[in-house]
Amino acid sequence: MINYQENYEHLSPVWSHYTDIIIDHAEGSYLYATDGRKVLDFTCGIGVTNTGHCHPKVVEAIREQAGKLIHGQMNLIVHKPILELVDELRKIVPPTLDGFFFSNSGAEALEGALKLARHATGRQNVIVFQGSFHGRTNATMAMTTSKNSYKVGYQPLMAGVYVAPFPYALRYGWDEEKTSQWCLDELELLLMTQSAPAETAAVFIEPVIGEGGYIVPPVSFMKGLRELTQKHGILLVADEVQSGFGRTGKWFGIQHFEVEPDIMTVAKGLASGMPISGVISRLDLMSKWIPGSHGGTYGGNAVAAAAGVATIRAMRDEKMLDNVNARGAQLKAGLAHLQEKYPQIAEIRGLGLMIGTEFRDAKGKPDKAFTKAVQHSCIDNNMLILTAGPWDNTIRWIPPLVVTEGQINEGLTIFESALKEAAK
């Protein structure tokens, strides 16, 4: 008989663990542990299982495809599931984005987008924003600014990455429009003083900052950014790895701002837990990508692609976006009610079911200790929830897109109990 706990001790400690829960199975919004615990999962594997755990249509697609073809390398053959996935994606992405490349993870997609941008423009430098998370491979570590723990001990990293301020109004203490204009001015200054437009291939942005604190930029900032990049012939890359596939109440976070990027990266929610990611761009840009200069053995795996097809179809057929907007409004309203009782909640922000609750102390400083106390209490009471932000002072709400009204209320009840405990 397998001793799960003993084998747990042999996992590499490079994985940090929020809990020591060992899961037997999962369904919908719940995880079921080997010790009998039923845990409300408001993390979705960090925004992955958007359709809920083990959605029956996705499970069936995986089973069926596994009996037909598990692996077919994309340089050698082209399989039906990848073409079916392209067909489904073409129905939901901006119509100007008509070229598709597939990898396995979000970081791989970002590496691919970087390489594409350099080939397509003939330029080398890139600009990212403060608070961004783009991955933990060598290049994406250089592009990640949400926490230094992701790159400590690995430097020097890839050169040519420049960091611009993100319009995080609460941090600066200004209103959104003042923050937006200041950040746009600083970006222009960066282009005048650090990375000349003629040397800048792309600007990478998360339409909603994820790991950096679930921060939504003002519409004016996103539109100003698009105008500035177009003015200088710089590509705009929307990192939709966490904000994509219905998480924000639209198919993609960028759609809230009426802005179209030149390149989009996707992963996480694309296939409900199967490892697949994508670089989506204009085909005329991809035609400048030197054949053979990028690729991968497992990219566009047949089983993962079939899961992606089933995921998109289930989201559309079951009107999950409608549920996201209804449940997101319910969650925000419930949190706002709690904010009246607990002044430690400095801000509630987000779109759809991508919501952040930031905690600050009486002096207005980030309150990591209070946030962690709330998180740990939630976990002790069988609700899995994550923190975010450079100070770990933001609770991020990532329930599945199929979450019910009752489950949101269940989560709010657990959260209120945790607030009471932490406030003692």
C-alpha cells in the first residue's frame, strides 16, 4: 500500500506549499481530500480549472481523444484536435488575430511571444510593467516584477527588459485618471531615456495584473498605451494567461478596454487543467518568424487540444460568461458589505470572477500579517484561497466560472469568520 504522506516528504522543497492537503478527487467547486475533508476551491489551480474540476464534457473529450491519438508532433503531422481548437479560437479572439502557435505553459507562450516580436520587428528590447508576472523561465523571469523571490539567485538574467509603472491608483494615492496620465507620461519618458522606440520590439501587459495584486488599469490608460505603441511601431502583447477564457466576464480581459493587441498569449483556463498554451497573432507577423527558430516536442498535444475544444464549447453552451458576471457582482456586493465592518479592507477591485481584496493597516500600509491570518483561517475552515501582490496583502478570489450562488455565499461566510478571527 502506498504511503502518501511518506512520499510527500520526497517532493522537491523548491515547491512552496500553501497546504499539506492530499487530494483524492475533485468535482466542480470542491476538492475531496484523502482524510475526508471537502474543500471549497476558490483558487482553480491558480486560474486553470475555469469550467470547474472534472467538467464532464472535458473529461469525455479527453477520454475519447486518448483512445485515438495521444501524441503527434506538430512538425511531423497535423492532427484534427488542433485544427478544431483553431476553429473554436477564431470564433472568440479579435478577428485581426488569425495566426496560432501552441506550447505547453504560460511561460512558454510568453517566451514565444518575445521571440516572435523580435523577429517581426527586427528590434530587441521589451517593456513590461511594475507588478507583472510573466513566468519563471530565464527570459520571463527577467520580465517578471511582481516579487523578487521569483528571480533571487538567478541573476544576471536576459538583458533588454525595461520596467514602466503600472496605474495602481491605491498605491500612489491618486485618482485613477491622474494615475493613468502619470503612468503614460512615464512610459513616454522611458522611451526617450532608456529604450528608444527604434530599439523596442514590444510592450507586454496583463490586462488585469495577476500575481501583482489583481489590479485593473483605467480604460484611458489602455487606450493611451495602444495609441503610443502604434505611434512608434511597437507591438502590444496582451498576456491573457490568467485573465483569459471568461475569467473577467468577457472571453479575454483586453476586451473590457476596446483595445486590440498585436499578439496575445493564453494558457491556464484554455483546457480546464490540461497543459496547453498559445501565442495568437496576426498571420502577417507570424510570417516573419523564421521557420524552425521556435518549437517544442509537446506543443499542441492532441489530448490537451481536445480538452481545449471541449472547454470553449462548454463555456459557450452553458453560458458561463453570464454566470461569471452574476456571481462576480454577488461576490463584490458581499465583500463591500464586509468592508463596512472591517476597515482593514482597503480596496475591493477586479472584473468578473477575478477579484482582489487588499488589506492595509491603520496607517495605510500593506498588512501582510492580517492577510495571511485571514487566508490561514479560511484554509482551516475548508476554503482554499490565495494571496497576491508584492507585500502578499491581497486576497485573490478565483472561483470556477460555474460557481453557484450558494457556493459564493458559503465562501463569504467562511471569509467573514476569518476576518473576525484575524481582527481579535
